[in-house]
Amino acid sequence: MKLIFLGSGSAFTVGNHNYQSNMLLDAGNEKTLLIDAGSDVRHSLHEQDYRHCDITDVYISHLHADHMGGLEWLGFTHKFDQKCKRPNLYLSEAIADDLWEHVLSGSMRSIEGKLTDLNSYFHVHKIPGNGGFTWEKIEFKIVQTVHIMNGYLLAPCHGLFFKVNGKNIYITADTQFCPHLLTVFYEEADMIFHDCETAPVHSNVHSHYTELVTLPDHIKEKIWLYHYNPGPLPDAEDDGFKGFVKKGQMFEL
């Protein structure tokens, strides 16, 4: 089982020096789980020698384009390539209807001779709150993050917590810095892949490096940083982290 970072950059990453921070779990048996499918995923997959038909399963954390903007491409290529099987799509039930009604339906609802829905392109698995899903005998739990508060509601965004070969893995997805909510997962995890903003001006919707560096040393030493901005990066290893994930970096699990 290997985890490949197709890209490790933020939503605004431009050019092939990096891609948006989407990941691929490859079970080594022709089963793959694409963790988020951003707008540039067709390029980042190609660079790692994967084709659209190689993607058997997809998980979507939330409804920003760097995490789901490639679903139109993925859905159409699977549907109209007879060599491909319809992939499974796992996502929180809180975003499933909005994904279709407010994002994908405008371009994907009408094909020659019929009207479609999300299940026309994917086997949809809606995950209830505090729920999860099973892929290749691995139990994945979705973890609510605090990414965006619109003044009234918390926009749904969910990271993943799972165990492979006795090792607990935590992928935060996009999240503000909120250790009071996430410390329980920090402590339980053996390896953490953490959202990390590095821009000079804080957006306040991502964990910024200057905040993450205040975490306890025993937590930082488990953390790989990703979803960072273009430009110079601080010395993460010197500050006690595992480091910044690079495009194409692969982790044997």
C-alpha cells in the first residue's frame, strides 16, 4: 500500500512545478483511491503514469475546486471509455446533493438522448456524520474540520483517519488551526499530513505555518506539511516537523 502525493500545493498553485494537493492510495492490486480530485488532476495523474481508468475509487473532502474540480473530467472519461468501470465515489452526505445540484449538473446533467444524475457517472456512497467507509479492508473515518464559517453555518469539510498495518494515519484536509478540536487525533495518529498555509498574509481559513510551529514537539515530529503556497518555504525540519511534502512524493504504508 502506498500513498502518492499527486501534488502538494494550495488552490492557487500554477505550473507543473507543483499541483494541487490531491493524493492517491494505490493498493497494488489495480485498486486505487483518489483522495480529492482537483482541477488539475488529469495532469498530475498523467505525470505519475496513471490514467483515468486506473482510478477505481474517489473520496471528496469538500466542495472547493482544488478538491473536486476534476470530477467532471473523471466522470465523463469513465462513462465514455468502454474499458473503464464506473468508480465508487465516497463523500459526506452533507455535500452530496450540493455537489450535483450546484456544481456538476450544469455540464453533466444532459448527454445525448437522456438526462443524468450523479449515479450515472459514479457509484455514490453518502457518508453520515461520524461515519466512514471501507476500502480494501481499511476502515476510514471522516473527521469534521473547521475550514470556513460563513457567519451562520460551518461549511462541510472532512479529513480522514485510518489505520494501515497497525499505523494510524490522519489527513486533515483543509482546516483552520484548532488544536482544541484536533488534539485527540494528533495524539492518536502515528503519521499526520497537515494543511499548511505559508503565504505572508493569513487567509484565516487554513492552518498557518506560524500557528502550527507552536504545537508540542511530540506532535510536530509526526507531521508532514502540505497544501502550501507557491514561493519560499521555512525550514520545517529545523522547526521539528517531518518536512514539506513534495509533488510526487510517495509514502510506503
